[in-house]
Amino acid sequence: MRIVVTGATGNIGTGVVRALRADPQVETIVGLARRPAEGVVTADVERDDLVPLLRGADAVVHLAWLFQPTRRPERTWRANVLGSMRVFEAAATAGVPKLVYTSSIGAYSPRQDDEPVTEDWPTHGWPGAAYTREKAYLERYLDAFEARHPKLDVVRMRPGFVFQRSAATEQRRLFAGPFVPGSLVRPGLIPVVPDIPGLRFQIVHTDDLADAVRRAVTRPVRGAFNIATGPVVTPRFAADLLGARTIPVPAAAVRAAVDAAWRLHAIPASPGLFDAVMRLPVMDTSRAESALDWRPERDAAETLREFLAGLREGAGADTAPLAPDRHRLHEISTGVGREP
């Protein structure tokens, strides 16, 4: 099999490439990335001619996604929505028989209770955050795309939050910003965790999601798959991991603090993203377990412990998205890797 992977140097992409390399059915992997990196083809999904790169592939795995700049939603819309549409159409033009796209739990419509939702739950997202708007829009686009290309098998992976050690520093930069030192996130140094009513979310280790993607690539499946490990993460769960206690804090107070920090440019994560997280449903993963024979190898506690260790260590990898801070600061000071 010849597999093309967009976004091959990011958090999910590095895991997917590892998983595919370990599968004897996969003979060739062509990784695409926006910025030059060893072992990948430099290609921008917004601008470059993708058809020649996808022609002859047995499957395209589309992972490329731009989280920042959150203050310029028109920029992320061009990269994420219009760029993804270009990948989808290029795959159809190139005659690729399978497209695997990583959507998100964020594509789902809000649900306030804890009853798990299956893949037929509505995917209209939360309108107040660019990320969830973009994920929901692409779900609608794929509905029409599948109708126009019924012979092309489209798989939509909908994971919870995706963590691995080497992505910890990148994710701190993306969501918390430079003023939150990861070295402080250790048991004993954080005495309390805010217990925000209604806050709960699901996570999955990068390697477990990558294994699900590999199975979707190599098996005759199509449709959507919820991907997450257990248990569901709550403030009390996080407090237990950190050896801390919880204190009740109203969601409105936290939202106001996030909004103030956002307005002061102290954090990159918008208050709309906080609103979206507060409305995420809990996903039922039974379809992935039955159709893909998939089981996560790491539970939520192990996944979060690895991620927190990565935060403390300033962990990263040798790709531009996952570079540790010392390399990222060099990029910024020299102008390399700046967003246009």
C-alpha cells in the first residue's frame, strides 16, 4: 500500500507515520508538511497542486490543521477549511480509493448530560469558536462530497483531545501561551484544582489514535468513528493525578478570567473555545471497538501523566510544530516559521 499523510510532522501526524511504518501492509508512506522537514515532502494544502502528490495512493490521511492564530479566524479558515476542501477534491481527482480525515469531538453539537453519543449525533459544533465552526463545516462539506463520489470510501475519525509526551510543549504554546511555565505542573506544586461544574472531557493518546487510523486505512471500512480512552476526565480526576484538592469555582468566573486574559493577550486560547469545551458531549466508542477491533492501550491516567511529564521536561520533537521552546524561540528570533 502507498499512503499519503498530510500534516505528517504534527502531534497526530508523527504518531500516524509511526503506526503505518510498523504495518507490513504499508510499503510506502509519503508525508506532506507545510514547512521543510527531513523525510517529508514540502507542500501547502492551501496553495500547491496536490493531485500529482496524491496520484497512485491507496489512501490519503488528512491531518493538516492550523490552530493559530486564533485572533485571525480568516487565516485558520483558509488553511483548515479551504485547504481541507482542496485535499478532498484532489484525492477524488487523483482517483484515490480511500480518504481518512481526522475530524474532532469538537464537531459534535452540544450536549449537557453525560449520556454517551454515537456517531449519528448531530455535528453542528459550537458557533462561538473558530475550531468547532471549522470542524462542523467540513462535516457538512464531506456529506456532499460523499454523495458526489460514492465510490470513494471516506472515513471520519472523531477523537477527543489528543496527547503525547513530545507534543506537550507545543500544546502549552497553543492553548496556555508562554506565561504558563510547564515546570510547575507537578504533584505537590499545585495545591488546588478548580472544580468547575459541568466540565468533563475525553482524551486519547496519540499512539492509540494513530492505531485507529492505521486500522481504518487498511480495513474495508467507511463512515465515522469516535475515538477516546477512559475514564472521562473531570477536575476531580485531574486533582487526584496532581495530589491536589478541588475547590468549587463557578464556570462563569473561569470564563470571565479566560476572557480577561484573552483580551490582554496573555493566553492564545479564546473564551469561545472554553465555551465549546464546556458543551462537549461524551462519546460512545463501541463502533471503533467492533468495526476496527480497536482498543486503547493507555487509559486517561497514563496518558495525562505522560503529557504532564512532557510539560515539566519541556519535551518536544525534531519537527517545526513539535519543537521545544529553545528551538521555537530561535525560529521567532530569526523569522523562520512565522505565520504570514
